[in-house]
Amino acid sequence: MVFGISWDDPKRVVSLAIGLTMATTAAIPITSAAATAGPPVSVIVREQPGSRSDPDAVAASVGGRVTNRFEIIDGFSATVPASAVHELAATAGILSVTPDSSGHLLSTYDPTLDTGSMLNTELRVGARTEWRAGYTGKGVDIALIDSGVAPVNGLTAPGKIINGPDFSLEAPAANLRYIDTYGHGTHMAGIIAGRDNTTAATPTYATDSTDFLGMAPDARIVNIKVADAHGNTDVSQVLAAIDWVVRHRDEHGMHIRVLNLSFGTDSTTPYAADPLALATEIAWRSGIVVVAAAGNDGSGSGLTDPAYDPTILAVGAATSPTAESDPLDTDDVASFSSALTTSTRNADLVAPGSHIQSLRDPGSYIDQTYSATGLINSRFFRGSGTSQATAVTSGAAALIIQQHPNVTPDQVKALLKATATPINAASYAQGSGELNLSAALAHGVPSVTPPVLSYTPGGTLDGSRGSSRLVQNGVALAGDSDISGNAFTGLEILTSAAGYSTPLDSEWLSGNWHGTSFAGTAWQVSWHPQQLWSGAAWFDPNWARHSWSTVGWGSHSWSDGTWSSHSWSGSGYSSHSWSEYSWS
């Protein structure tokens, strides 16, 4: 699976998006016409990932000198003779040479004027009403299975992030472990529970329009990384992550009550037999509210896996209002939000998911690839998708749980549906309506009869992948083997604690396949509860110069040996079922 991305029209950039405007903003090769004799010129030089060249030697070879180093982009600035620019660009190991031009800020970002800012999103769905009543997510831990989390302001307050195990392809590289090299997980974490380091005490949250605050600013994020710098991951990695969450939800001082899954596959298996869907049901019955993205394939497409399982909470995306003064019921369902007229299963509700502001992950794949449309400023990035809507709802669930500590997942779902506001959209697409925490604050907890488990033996790991397959050198991962070549023989999750009255088929329980076995003992020595990051770690040259696309996994192979001794430099996906709608 991949957090694949289908892109919005670049012309839809919101006018408030700002940043530095440069005379030259793209890596346009400098031609020999530009390399005329004249005084020294300043240039930005980017090296090929992994080239490990000596910048001083490279600059000196053309009669220049290095003026600064930019490890985060594998580059440096230099002053060189104008006549030598073309020669520098042609030097082995050099990716690009561009003019180093001065820039200026176009404007100052004002979240009060941006309908997609977290400030206005929280006002619109009533999160700040909950804060005013004292409910900020304190005491609730939210597991985020995604591409990791970057240590940027908003996610570095003491105790904000707990690093669980890293199941991603980058886990063998100690300097990449837990870190978000893709950019998706950081964006989700900011929406769910971001909080600036300078933010004052809790009573001021509701009126704070200056600091960045996520939906549940006092909740903690349990970071479980499964995807690499290109969003690459497999169902087997996600299953291991879910299994770990279920097993360790109340250990080491954690209190995991919410699980955010901002992704999905186009599984070919009915939900009742699907391994991924079953794993989320087990988490749900273990007391964890599982919030999953409906998908970004638009009207006419069914929900992705695991959102298509009717037990868990499936979230679609609502559009941003033209103006914040517009009533909530005038909103619409975003055109990309998956829904199917003829389906018995659509989103339970919708939440804001269009042009949502959150934290930027500098140097990540998304940051480098989509800054033209998504960049707001040096700190913030804008994104649209049911991923963002899911993150908004996960934060909302944390507020409900703090208000009602003994509430069950079924009751959280029933309460959010009962208090959602019907909007200007087809009922099948919006479910019960748009998230409304102001209404939920005053509403009693519903009495709910838990749904009966409908489990059908016979589901396969391969069926759960659907068309989303890890691909190396044209060969797609297939069959019921995980990425290490081990046979997938069952989910050895704590089923007795999950409350199943009927034992699961032996097909699911006969194997010794679970999160701990999958990760070996690595997580036991590398997992640091409440580990804090420092600025120095973020700009560690060893991390910055590491080539994200060439992390080795050579000691593992698939069961047929096809990938034996290969690195993951050629990895990719054959589809984009794990989707983000746009970064704009």
C-alpha cells in the first residue's frame, strides 16, 4: 500500500498561501549562455543523493568557495566564477545548480482569515467549545499508524510524542527510525494533537488565535511508523502495528483510546473475511476508537479497507466554507470523498477535509514535491483529503473520551453520529452529517448494543492488499507472505480480551504471526516512551545526508527469493489506493 496521491488542480492554490518568492524558484539547469565571463556569482548546488562528495573540493575545482551548507537538501551555496557555472553543473555527482537569489515575504499568514486553518476548523466543528469546558484531550493517547512524525514545533512539547516501534522499511537506519521522511504523518499529528511550545496554560486555548493548536492539544500521540519516504508499506506492516497497539495499549504509562488510520486499500475481500478489517474490529472491541478514512475516489466509489467495515468509525470529507460566517449546514461533501449510492456502507459522518492547515515537514518527499501548491509558509502546509478529515475526527474523539472517561467505542461513534449536523449534500455521502462537538458537549452518552461479530473464515493477506502492492524491479509482492518472506498464518492478537464470544477459526490463530514476532526484539530496545527530540537531532548531518530511497533491507527476502539481497531503491506501488487527495 502507499499513501499515494492524486493531485488537485494547481490553479486552486488558496490566495493566502505564502512563502519566500525567489527570482528563480525551480532547479532550472544553467546553460552555457548564462556562464559568461564576469564577476563571481552566488549559486545553490544540490548533490545526487548518496554521492558523498566534498563540497569544498567541488567548489574549489572550478575556482569557487563554499559559503554555506544545507544538509537537509544534500546541497550547499557557493560563490564561483560566472564562466565556471556550466562546468560546475556538469560535475559528476551534481544534481542541479541554480542562482542564489534574494527573497521577500509576500505577506504574513493570518489563520483567522483562512477558512482551512486549524483555528477556523476548530471553531467550525466546536472543538474550542469543548476546550472552554475544560476538555482538551488530556489523559488520552492517540495511536497514529502512518509515515512517522517529524520533530517540528507543535510536536516537540515534553511528553507530546511517544515513539512506539518502527515497522517501516527505514527502520534499520537508526537515524531515520520514527522520523517522518514522507510528510503525511506529521501533517496528521499536527491536526490531531499539535501544540506550539510557546502556548500558554490550558484555560487560554479557546481564545488563542496566535499559537498552532490541534484538535486535542493536550492529548499525546503514539507514533508507530509503517511507511517510508515514498509512502511505501504493506498490509503486513500495518497489521503488525495494529497488533502492537492492541497488546500494549495500557502499558508503560500509555492509555491508548483512539487509533487513527488515514489510509485504505481497495481490498478484494468482503470485510467480514478481511485480515485488516478484522484487526481493526479487534482493536475496537479492546476499547480503542478506530477512525478510518473513507477514501478519495469520489462519488461512485465504495469505501476503502478498513473503513468499509461497519463496526469502526468511517469518515468522509466536507468542503471548506466560503466564509467562516456561513452556517455549518451550508457545507457540502467534498467531490473526492468516497461514497456509493447503492452501497449499504458509506461514511458514518464527514469532517472538514479541504485545504486544511497543519505542520510542514521540511525536506520530506511531500514538502519537496508539492510546495508549489501546498506550502503556506516556513511552518505550515495545506492538504485536502479524507486523511485530514479522519485526523480531525480522531482529535474530536479524544475530547469526548476525556469528557466521558468510561465511554465505549460504540458509544463514541453513536454520540458523534447523533450530534452531527446534516449538511447540503446527499444523505448517502454525508452519513449522519458533519462533526459538531458543540452539540456533543451537551448531549448524553447513548445506550448502545454492540454489533455482533460477523466473521467469515477464508480471508487472505493478498486479498486485503487489493491492487496496492509493493513493487521492486517490476516484481510485485504477492501471496500470503509478509515483507520478510514469512508465511502469514494468522492474527495472534489478544482475542480473549477483545470480547469475542465465538472463537475465531484456527486459520487465524494457528500461526505465531503478530507484531512482536514481526519486529523481533528491536522495538524493545529502541522504543523510548515520551522520548523527546532536540533541534540538533532534526538537523543531524547523518540523517540529512542519508539517501531515503536507498535504505537497505537486503537481509530479508520474499518467500520465492525474488528480492533476496536487493535494496529498496527501486520500490514503488502499482496503484495509489492509499491516497491523499491533494496538497493545496
